[in-house]
Amino acid sequence: MEEQVMLKIEYPKPRDWNTKAFAMPNIPRGKNGYQESLEIILKSLENNMSYNTIITIPGSNRQMTLDKLCIALRPSGIVYKNKNGWGISSEAKTWLELRDDLYLAALLNANIRFFSEVLAILQVPHTASEILNIANEDYKLSWKTKNEVNARLKWLLDLGLIVYKDFSMNYSITELGKKFLEIAGYVKPDELVKNIDPTLEEETIPISKWAYKLCEMEKSELSSRKISIGYIPGSIETMHNTISDYLLLMNSPTELSIIIEYSRKNYQISESSTRSFISALVNMGFVERKTRTLFQITELGNRFLSTNSTLDFACCIHNKFAFVFEILNELKEKSLDAKSLAVTAKVSYEFPAENISEIHKRLHILLNAQLIQEAGGNSFGLTKRGEKFLQEINVYLIRREDSHFNEAKRSKWEMNRLNYILLKIG
């Protein structure tokens, strides 16, 4: 009976490896496993519970609001957010109806990298440390700790796809896991080089007309762009989603006190950090200050939300901040790492210092927009989309030889710092 069900269900199809999320959903694990936790969260959404409600998971002491739980689940394709709030994806609704563990495993595997790959590895028993080594060496995931490996192992255990032997500390695949592996397949390390560029067959560049217009800047506009993108809560991997969350929050004039409380509850950040982030959103052109304590999304912010396109977002950032699409020019001839780009930014693009943090933010934005790709050895190179896009906008970019804008840029830097201080003072 189980095999007949497996054959009839159409399981979620995996996204391209390069567009999958890195992290497993960080939700409480109850006494009856992640499936029970997930069902409680989704039922709470169905019942229109307040997003500020603390959701109780039997067997777990973790205190998380429904909103924070949804934020944790969104990269896995289980929930989504729009102007009306949080919603349950069609795939997650299917799982709620079926309560089929293999379907849930397929949903996670479709959106998160290195999931079914763990099962493939565990066709021969391995320890968590050995799996971590394979993740880093063969799949180039660069994880410093076993946290993400352990997160996957816990989900796989709860789904019945693997077993753990205490005496050897080894994990191994179950018969059900083998059946799932036949259904889902997995990415082999030697396929990553071939599949790393998802834009190879792309005929047109998926960009909005308004976003392309943002790239058509004169030299004076290019020279007045800011250096620091500024503080953004969470990791750079979730930058795009974090900004979308706050823009939805400020869809109408919103009091600073509400934004501060939202930040405290959902991102565990202080008032000063919230003010810093608001300053960054203002500098991006996504938010404007209506009064001393009221903030609201701008027309540009609404345009970005309407498409939620990673390439449109990259254009918005390039329009306001220096050395964004200029990175594409630097990667045209050869692959470079973040350190090399930081040196180039200082020496040739008037950055006041070698700022690795700012370079990493830009690289993540370009990766998300599929303009660049990882090229091995912590370096980055252009995708086919990146090459085509560079040809389109190259005439509008600052080049190394254009060093005459130094003073204008430094004056702008000082003005940005003054604006930040005034915002912080309130």
C-alpha cells in the first residue's frame, strides 16, 4: 500500500542546487518530532492566530512567536509572505492533507541543499563529523561547525529515513530512506561544476524596465553613491527576505516604537540596531521619514516588493551604493575572492579601507541575482547572465581609471555619517 501511494503522489521538484537555501528550518523539535511541530505551526496559521502569539510545542521549552516561526520556515518553501501576511504554500497544504513523511522530505529536499545528499552518503554508515567533512570538501559548503549537519540528521531521523547507532556514533540509511532516494535523487559532487550556472540556457535577462533604468547613471550620479550598505539584521544570506519583511511592515506610515518592538520580538535586536537598520533602508531609497517618528515605504520600495526580484533588488542597491555592478567588470577576465575585491575597492574605487564585510554583502546580492557564481577556492566568476548583463550596462559603470570622483565621494561619506548620527539621536 505504501509503495502505491508513493507512485501516485507527485512530489515537489527540486530547485537548482545554486538557488536552494543553506539552512534547515530552525523550529522547535517537540517530543513527537518535527512533523508534530510543523503541523501545530501550520494549523495556527490556518486558524488566523495573531503573529505575536507564542506557539507552544509539546516537549520543547523554546519560546517563539508565530511570526518568528514563519520566518524560520520561509526559505524551505513551506510558508510565504505577501502584503496580506503569512500564507501556507500549496505544497505544505498538500502535506497537511496527506501527512506523508516522504512528501515532507521531498518538499524540504526541493528547497534546501544537502538533504537527499546526506542520504546518499549514508548508504555507507558515517559519523556527523565525517558528513561535515564531505559537505565541505565535496560540496563546498564551508560550514565551520556541525550545526547544519546535525539539523539535517534530526529531520531525517524524525522522518524515518535514517537510524543512529549509539555504540559506533554512526548514522545509516533505512529502507524507507532508500525508497525516498530513488524518488528524489541527489546531486553528485562532480555534477556541481556542470550545474552551478543555472542561467546557461537563459535567452533573456529577467529584469524589470524600471530596474534597468536605475542602472543608466551619469558619472556624477555614480560618483555620489554611498560606500556602506549599512547594518542589516540576521545573516547576509537572509538579507533579501529581511528587507522585504520590514517593507511590508512599513506599507503604511509606521511609528518608530512599533518598528523597534517588531525588531526586538522577531530579530532580538536592540533599539540602536533597529535605528541603524532604518537608516540603511532610508539610504537604499526603500523607506522615507514622514515625521520625526513615522516611517513609510517609498515608491521604489513598493516597486521592489511588487516583483520581489533578486535582480531588481541588485539594481536598487547598485543605484545607491558604489562598487556593486563594477564587481562584474573585475570578474570579467578572471575569478577573484572577496579579499582581492576588497583590495581593488580601496585601491581603484576610492573605498576608504579594505572592508571585507561590505564586499561580502555585495557578493551575496550578486549571487542571489545569479550574476556571479562560486568558482572554487572561495573565488567568484561571472554566470552567463552576468556576462550578458555586463555587456548591456558596461557603458554606465565607473572604471578603474575614473578616479576623479574621490572628493565628492568622501564628502558624501561624511554626510551619510551625519545623517546616521541625527537619526540615532532621534
